[in-house]
Amino acid sequence: MLIFFIVSCYLSPSLLIVTRADNVKSSCQGTGICNNLYECLPVLNQYKQNNTRPVFCSEEDEIVCCPVEIEMENARISEKKCLEYLEYVFEEVRTLPDDPEDDYEVAHIDRCGIQVQEYAIEGGEDASHREYPHMAAIGDNSIEVEGVEDYILWFCGGSLISENFVITAAHCIVTENTISPKIVKFGALNFDVDEPSAKTYEIEQAIAHPEYVRQFVYHDIGLLKLKENVKLDFNIRPICLPPSDASREFKSIWATGWGKKKGEGYEGILQKLQLPLVTESQCGMTYTPKRTKRLPNGLNGKILCYGAIRGKDTCPGSSGGPIQVTSRNVYCSYYLVGITSAGVRCTEGYPGLFTKVSEYLDWIEDTVWNVK
């Protein structure tokens, strides 16, 4: 029996209060520009992620020395966007001043919902509100069911990666039947109750990777373009794409989805499950061309294996959903490591197959941000 040693402690909402002490300076002295802390995301990130205190320009609250982002000039657009989306971790709250002639007082509340884990659990467990704010549920609302009004079949998972694009598996787009992606829901935790944070958006275009062929597992990645931009906040915000140098394989990842446990049907509450890495050689011995026709050329370096030779694996209901790790570089953020693709069966001894996202960064950026 495999037991994962993971962490757990809620990062409760808190006001961001910075002690300035001797850090006050009259100007940046050529090292940058004076700006509001919440508009200077590199400094804000360093403060929250690494506890590096800002250098203040003056006595005015929250005005800091913001360096020119030279280090970001050569970064990929997905890396720049990752830092931009940090602002949505915080809720801006305006309160009435004591003196009616004064301006509103503004406070920024940290709404990070990511959990740090430190106790052992077996298998998976329920996720919490705002823990995976990028998580998307993909559905088809065009199916008619007798006696059921406004029926929606939720059949795949996905991840928000920009204001108007969701990434998922290509097999959720090129399906074996008449089911097709029509709508996407964000901010949902429990499908059995109506949640104020849950928002639904219509899909304008479904784009499977051009090299994907339905009967095979290769290039099982796709993008959904929404008809309108998602209103981002601390409940709904994009996940970061992995850095371009993220070639290494993580020893363990977190898989999330409204999947189904073996023999128990689909789960109403978003599930999270930590999965260990299965090496390519181990995985190749399980998924041989003789045992599955879906991998006639074996593993091609663009497919990751996680799960366990002994233990739990994600189930088919999680198709298209993310596997992720916490970012060490950007506060309260995840990196999207892979997309749940396929497995021979949802059972012990068969690790899950996941499309390796870092192998498709050029195609993703070209499609989402028109990078040429």
C-alpha cells in the first residue's frame, strides 16, 4: 500500500503589511522607477515568495523602487504572463476613511488558497476552495435528455492558461461519439451544489494539435478558445506554463479532476491526488506495443508516466485535466507539467499517461498569444 507524505496547512487570508523601517529612499537613484507595490509584480513576488523586503521611494504607503525588468526581456511570453497573473492572488478592498474629505483607504488581502502539506494521507482527497483556481470542467449542453431540462454532460477537465484559452487533451475535442466541448466552467469545487464562485463560458473554437490522431496517444493536447475573456480574480486565474528549460521529470506531481474512483462513479467534489513518477523504462515495460495498439512506437519522449506500479492512478474521468507542481519562482502559483491523456485501465499496475506540456510550448504560444 502506497502512502504519500504530503503537507497541509491553509494559508489564511491576510493583509499585506510591509514594515519599511530604514528602507525608505528618496528615489531609485537610476536603478528603477517608483511605483505602487501592487503594480510592481517582480518586487511583490520577491516579497511574498522569498520574504525580500522592498526598497521604498518615499514615506508614501506602498510606493517602492521597481526595477526595470531587464531579466524578463528574453523570457518567453508564457513566463511573462505567469508573473502578470500574480496580481489576481490579492483582493483590493476599499474602506471609507474616518474623515469624509479623505480618499478611500485601500487594503490588499492575500487570497492564496494553495495548501502546504505536512501530514501523510493515503490515496486522494477533496480539494479546497481556491486551491486550484485554474481548474476547468468541460461540458456539452447540446444533448437532449427526456425529462431533464438544461442537461449538461461534463466529460473532461482542463486548465485556464490565459484570459480566453483553456488547455485540455485532444481526445476531449476529437471524440468517438457526438459529444463535443461546448461550454467551460471555472471556479467550481462541488458540482452537487450551486456555488456563487462558479462561472460558465461558451467555447468559440476547439483546436486539437495538428499531429493528433484519435486512435493513438501521441500529441494528445488541444486548446479551447472562449467567446469572451474570463473575468479573473482570486477564485479564477490561469496556471503557469512550465519554463522552457523544464526538461527534468518531477519525482511526484498533483493530479486534479472530477474523476471517478474505481466502481464509484463520478465525484461531485474536485479531487486531488499525489502521484509518483514512473520512469520511462518502467512505463515502457507496462505499455508495450504488443499490449496496447495506441502506442505502436512506444513512448516518444513527449509522454510522461505517473501513477504507481502498486497503488492508485487517476481515472478516465480526469481526462484533459492537469498534473501540476507548485512553482518555486512565482508566489502562489503552479506549473502545468502535463495533461491527463490515457491509460489502459484505471487500476493498480497501470500508471497514467500524460502529455508533456513543455514539449509543446511553441505551438501553445503561437496559438494563444500569436507568437511567431
